[in-house]
Amino acid sequence: MVSTAPALYPCTVTHVRKTPSDYVLRHRTYLWLIDPDRPPRLPAPLRPFARFDARDHFGGRSATVRAGLAAFLAARGVALGDGPVLMLAHARVLGHVFNPLTLYWCHREDGSPLCVVAEVHNTYGERHCYLLRPDEEDHRATTGKELYVSPFFPVDGRYLMRLPEPGDALRLTIHLEREGSRPFTATVTGTRRPVTTAGVLRCLLRHPLSTLAVSAAIRFHGIRLYLRGLPVRPRPRHQPQEGVK
């Protein structure tokens, strides 16, 4: 059976860039793993620090996050059904949220894997979702890059992702492959913690305004790379997907 009990993952996000010179970014934060139909029930004073809003995902027009996920999948011929879903994401903190990557592990009613959806947001207010079918042995999937994310890479190449469903540990890896090389790799590593009042408070104290910190860090490191002389690639017009409008 798939456990849908909510969990916290204090984690480290690492970006390693190899072209045209080595550059490493590390950022500590925390992520939530939840059933989007049953978000954690927190004491009233903590609720403004952990909200999950349907307008922040997919087209932003569905009544619930799961309804938005189901609509995205249905547009691609995949029936979500009534199987469990696990969602890994930042929550809204005092009304602000920025999720560079939200992951959804979708299951059939018997608990077997159905698919994974990777929802990517860039800092220009655009989003794109990738429907993935990771192999069951090592949880790897590949997909073409279709959203402008970094201003220093064009929209080409492919992602190779390793996305095992989080358990006691969180271990995610995403490689960008271009022209026979891997110029960029992102990893997310963390350890599962139960959702308790003390645990949530600990995360809030260690990482105040966590989603603002994420978006600020992306911009700060972008400026550093620009000052190092990395050329900015023009941003093409992004065509919104069916179910992500």
C-alpha cells in the first residue's frame, strides 16, 4: 500500500554547472510530501505558513490540485482514476510560493505506479508539465526540454531524471543533456521527518520565508553567472499546454 501520510523533508538542493566553467550552487530548504486531497491539518497559527492552493499548479483554474492533475493527464489520454497521489512541493508561506519543480507520483487503485508528472516553473511566470514513465528498476525517465528555465541555456536537449518515490530518504537527480554532454545537473537530497507542530516550527525557524529565499537565490546566482560573462540566450515565446493554461 502507498502511504499518503504527510511528511517534511529538510533538504539540500545542489546545482552543478560544467559549461563554460564549473559553478556549484547549494541551497538548504524544506519540502512537503502530501496527498493533495488531504493536506496536513495544522494548528491555526501555523496554517498561513503551509498552504497548498490549486491556483499555483497546472492551469490554476481547477477546484483542487488533484483535479488539475487529472485534467492534465486526461488531455494526454491517461485516466488518473481513484489511485493515490503523492505531491512533493513547497507550500505557500504567508501568501508567497515559488516551486521550481513540483513532482506528482501517481498510482493505480491497487497502488502500482501509473506515472510521474514533473511540473516546472520558471522565474518568468511560465510553467510546463512533463508526463514521465520512469522504469521500475531504477526510476529513470527521459524527456525533451520544452521550457526556458535558465537564461544561459537555450530550449533544447533532453532531461535524464532519476525520481524514486520518497521514503525515509529523498534522492532526486536531474541531468540536462546537450550535444553529447551533461552541462548541468541538479540534485535534491533530504531525510524524512513527521509532520508535527515542533517539526514545522523548526523548519520555519531554520528557513524563514523559504519560498522567497528560493526565488531570491535563483536570481542572485543568475546575476553572478552573468557577471562572469555567461551569454544570455533569448527567451522564446512559450506555448501553454492543454491542461496547463
